[in-house]
Amino acid sequence: MERLSAILARLGQAAPTVFGIVVVTFLMTRALPGDPAAFFAGPAATEASIAEIRAQLGLDQPLWIQFSRYVQSLVSGDLGKSIATGQPVVTDLATRLPASIELTLVALLLSVSIAVPLGVLAAVHQDRWIDQLCRMLVTAGVSLPTFFTGLLLVYVFYFLLGWAPMPLGRLDLLSSPPPHVTGFMLLDAPIAGEWATASSALRQLILPAATLALFTLAPLARMTRAAMIQALASEYIRTARACGLSKRRILFTYAFRNAQLPVVTTLGMVFSFTLGANVLVEKVFSWPGIGSYAVEALVSSDYAAVQGFVLAMAILFVVLNLVIDMVYTLIDPRVRIDG
């Protein structure tokens, strides 16, 4: 009961922040160049037809009236309708968000499985070859743009070697989507017993996930290395060594456990940033995710779609921070979720 009260309190504290994001996003979309009515009417439209469409969309009203109507729609769960797709923004987000989450989760799983052991080994063996390898990968991950890495992987593994499939999205041309259950192809296809579709989804996912993994590997490996170096230089580690404890127990029971908190924080930040900033990877691999949806909405001055995207990212960020706080309490019981 106490933990539930703390969670509700944290959500209450986040409510003003989310409302502020709603206000800023509403004002910024109206300040951007471009007219959604002109985009919707088409290049051959007259001024009269554009003005008529603007009145139908409610864009001829004062900003405070537009904002009050927008807030009323938000309260009822309506994010508006996209002028580009003609679908409700909620439907578009529900269709595209699982694709981005699946790609981000697989990429983070791949990067964590490499970055954390690499960071630990680099901290234990400072200035040796494993430490130099860690620094090289971190430098490459930070300096190489994701679109360059993606194009390079496509060129090598698709054009030259022929090992990877054509980058056409989540499935190849010969596969059809499985029945929708979770929105994740790697889960929905096995649930439906369509193992050929699952194999196709996995093959299409490898290259974009590897591209994002190289990008996210850099901060995770660097933070793991720094946290482990700090932990290994602590007083309690010297005390544990003086007591004759084994190196394995000192490393994993004491040092690594205390180094997990900053690594978890970095992981949460990387996840939230990658989920909204992987648009270049989605463009290179024709991935139908939320990042490409947001860019297309910006190009077409699709106010409802842009506002829905930012609001969804804000809510995900709040939920993610709450999950990280709960993980903190599992790693270190001294950390309070309401602290």
C-alpha cells in the first residue's frame, strides 16, 4: 500500500510537467512554418478552398479557443485526426509504436549484452587490450552517425554478401503480418504458429537493431566502465580484499552491484532517447515506426500528429522514470521510490 501511494504521488508530480509539454508543443506547432490546410487542399487549391478547409479544421479560431478544444479532446482520450493519413492519431500511434519499441528493445538487449561485460572487463583490466577495445567501440559509437552505420551494414551484408534481406520494413515481400496480439512481430508470429513469418521478422530486424546497438553501446559501456572503476576504488572493496574474499565475489557481489545504479539510469535515458530519435534508422530500413511518423507529420505541418507524438513520448518518459525508480529499490533497498 505504501509503494502504491508513492507511485501515485510520483504520477501526480509528473502531471504539471506533462501539461507544460502539452502547452509548449501546441504553441510550437503553430509557430512552425507551413499551413496544414494548404497541404490538405493540395498544390492546385485556391485561396478560397484553403480558407474553407482552415475553417473546417478550426484553424481560423483564436489560439486560446483552439487550445481549449484540444485540451477537452485530450481529456476524452481523443488526440485528433491526422491530415496526412486520415486516421485518428491514437490509431496511428498504436500501429507504429510497437514497431519502434520492438526495434529499440532488441537493440538495447544486444547492446547491453555487449556493453556491460565489456565495461566490467575494461575496468578490471585498465589500459590493457580489452580496455583499448572498449574505448575504440565507444569512440566509434559516438562518432559514427546512425544513418552511415545503417547504410554501411546494408551495403556489406545485403549488396556485397547477400546475407541480409532487402531492407523493406518489418517483413519481406512474400510474408504477411500475423494476427495482431501485441504488435510485436517476434511475439505475434509464434503465438499464431507462423514460424516462417517469425523468421522473416527476425531477419529484417537484425541489421536495424545492430545499427542502433552500436549507437547505444557507447554510453552504456562508458558508464559501466566508469562506475566499476569508482566502485573498485572504494573503501569497502579494499576492506573486502583485506578480509580475504575471492576476486569473483568482490567483483560481482560488491563492486558490480553498487555500480548498477548509474548503469540503470543511463539505460533508461538511452531507451527514451533512442525511441524518439531513431528516425534515421527507420528511414534507412523503411521501418514503419513512430520516428518516421513524426518526421512526416512535421513536413506536412500535421498538428495533431506532432502533438500526439510528443505527448506519447512524454508519457512514456514519465512511466520509464517510474520503472527505473522501482528497479532502484530492487537493486538497493536503501533507495526510496518517493525520495
